[in-house]
Amino acid sequence: MNSVTARRLSAAYDGDRASWAAVRELCCRTGNNGDPIAPERWELFSRIWIEPYEKIVPEWTYVGESGAAIVGYLTGCPDSQKFQRMKLWWVTFPVLMAIAGGQYRHAPGARQFVKEALGLRKSVERHFTPALRRTLARAYPAHLHINVAAGHRHRGIGRRLIESYLADLRRHGVSGIHLFCGADPVEFYGRLGFQVLETAELNGTVTFALGARL
């Protein structure tokens, strides 16, 4: 196999169109706990999970490339609270309007998105205590999401992407970073300096809030 290199995407919204298309596709091919999601979910799913980073903080996305192919990606941002506020206007409201207009009327996940956007369903963060959420905002403001293509896992791609991202966060003076995950990757993140801050039950399974000081 080709060696894998990590690359940070451009701050220009139109600077890496082909790369963003590949990231969206990879998101959908790994969106079901590492497995592909159903094809009819791709358009809405990628709008929800990738479009906010593409539009608001494109320079905080990193890709792992093997040859000419993108085989892994990391999306994140240094200030999650600011990002969430901007996301409402840049992505959430436009998607809600599209759903109201019938664009995603029968798309799986549309109803859940509307309920969460309107506060009728808890987001992942809302399953944790208010004290934990205040701690994240104060001490661990950055966050990340990461996925690696099947067939390219266990090659150090995830570690390389995370280490590149953490190094850039440190250079920007960011105090800490958090993420939410299931039980399986906790050990992996622990080797990168993350600690368990709190756990919560989400849809019958334990979800972990992890944090690392920078």
C-alpha cells in the first residue's frame, strides 16, 4: 500500500472542492459506526455532518491521503460554542427550510434532525450534565470528528490526523479539546492523552465524554 500523508485543507471555501466531495463521500461510507449508511441518506447526512465544517471552518479539516485517494479525514474547530452559533445560521436553518419545502420529506433522519434542531430531542451533548458542558466550554473548547476508510484502518492514519490537528491547536493557544464516543475507541484516544470526563447513556449504550488539555 502507498504511504499515507496528512494534509490540512484550505481556508478558502472554494479552495478544495474535490477534497470536500471526497470527505462527504467518506463520511457516508463510514457513518454507521464505521460501515456505510444507506444510499438514500447520503445527501442529508453529509449536509448535517460535513457542510458546517466546509462552510464555517474549512481550514480546521485534515485529510489522510494514500496516493491520490483520500482515505481518512478529521473535522474540528477551536471554539465549539462559536461554531454552534454560526452553524445555526449557515447550516441548520437552511436545512430546516429545505425539509419544510419538501426536499428531504422522505429522507431517513430528517425527522430526527428537525426534532433536535427545535429542542424536542436531546443532542449528544445534552445527555451530559450541565456541569460537564460548562467544563467543556471553559477548559476543552475545541472538538473533533474523525473517520478512516475500511481497508486503511490500523495503519496509524487516525493518529497522524489527530496529532497534526492538536499541534495546530496548540500553536493557536487553544486550552483543550473534547469529543464524544462509544466504548471501543476510548483506549485509542487514551494513548493520545485523552481522559474520560463523564459518561452518559444514549439510546441504551454508554457514551463517553473525553477531554485532553493542550
